[in-house]
Amino acid sequence: MNILLLAGSPSTPSRSTRLLHHVGEKLALLGHRYVKLHVRDLPAQALLHADFNDAALKTAREQVAQADAVVIATPVYKAAYSGILKTFLDLLPQDGLRGKLVLPLATGGSQSHMLALDYGLRPVLSALDAKHVLPSIYATDLQINWSAELGLTLDPAIEKRVRDGIENLSGSLSALNEVALNTFASIPFSSVRCSV
């Protein structure tokens, strides 16, 4: 099953994108494949003017369409997810997340904004017809540390939430895969009459 890591941060490097990549690496260790999409790398003019003919936007929308699951990461600014992520989500069709599992991640300066995912992003993901939006993971800047020597280190509390989120997503994907493998297509019967 395919997983799309969707980075919604306007800056690089960013804590939210590092957290997203961390989740992707852990999912890969569990045998899942993923691709990365950084919204900030899409052409700004095409994104802002909703140029559906732009090749990069077409490719990005196709990546979303082909994914079985999407892990979305965003920084929280002024109690809302990033504007660049909103701009991209607005370009998806109304059912752009149909049948997909979605794991939302966010980072912010304080715990004051932790509900931004549930009150801001979750309704948008549901409106895009996501099959299931998994419990959100919100981390403050103090819970995520980066150093060139150690890489990404997480506070124990947020590390447990991240681990639980990864296990939840992996288990849900495995269950969907099992259902897909055990689903048989119906065989239409013909209405040919037999004469005796």
C-alpha cells in the first residue's frame, strides 16, 4: 500500500517536516512504501492561481490520488494550520481523499494551539471524504529537538504518541490490505436460457 508524506510547512528545514520524515522512516521499517510531497516545492504562481494545467500540480494531485494513506504535517500559526497547505488542499477535488487513511501531524510554539488540528484541519480532511482521520499528533517546539550529531530526538510523551500513531496507521493499512486480498469480484450470471 502506498503512503504519501505531505509536508505543509512553508520553510525548510522545519520541525513539522522533520517529524513527518521521522514517521515515514518508522513506517518504512514496518515494510510500508512512501513518497514525499513538499507543498513549498510546487510552483507558487500555479498554486496561488489554481492552474490545474500546471504539470507539477497535476503530478502532485496524482500522488494524492494514488495514495492509500496520507500523513500530513503542518506547523501551526495563529491557531491554524499553514496557509500553503490550505492552498494545496483547496486544489483537490471534493472527494480528493476518498477511501484514504489520514494521519495529521502538527508542531507549534505552545500547547495553546493543540486543538488547531481537530478544529481546523480535521473538518477539511473529512470534507475531502477521507475514509478515516486517525487521532492527531501535536508536538510543541520543546518536544522536538534536532542536532546534527543526534538527528531528531523526541520528548518521551510525544514519542509515545508518535509510536501509537504509526502503529495505528500501519495496523489500519494492513487490515485494509487483508480485506482487499480477500475480496472477490462478483461474477455476473448471463440470462441465457437452456432448453431441455
